[in-house]
Amino acid sequence: MPADFGPNLELSGFKDIDDSAMAVVNSRISYYMSRYSKLCIGFEKLAVRMKKVHAQEHSEKYEVHVSAFDKGKIFTSTVTNKDLMLALETALSKVESEISKTITL
């Protein structure tokens, strides 16, 4: 069950994820949403979408799309990995890196 982040989060594709994995997903998303809101001028929302690709038993790959919206700017990342948590962490981290680059310019 996803945590309630209100209208600032669009989460899709996670309905088949078990509760213990979903707790980790929620924790990581919460952490990065906090970071984005501190880095962004006007953080609006975060969209995280996950889909399974090559969904064969014991060889699943997860594709994670992350988009952060900041006053009309969109920062995006897509990562595919066999490990869902690693894909999520990498995609969220890449978006944070992109946001940080615009601050230092």
C-alpha cells in the first residue's frame, strides 16, 4: 500500500509490489521528495512509474521512470535494472543530480 504523499506524488505500476518492498519504495520516495523540495525553487510534484519488462520468472527487469516538476521545468530519468530498488534509487538520484546542476549554473 503506497503512503499518502498527497497531490505532490503520482505513483503508478506498483500495485503488484509486496508490502515490505513497498515500505522501502515509500521510504526512498519520501527521502527524495524532501530533497527535491529543498533544492527546487517551486517543487510541484513527483511522478514515479514502474513497469516490468521481460517479465519471465527469475529474469524480471524493472523500468523506472521518474519526473520531477519544478515551476514549469521537468527533470526526468529512466533506469532499467533487474533489482527494482536499485533502479528506483538510481533514477531518483539522477533526477536530484539534474536539479543540482541547474542550481549551480
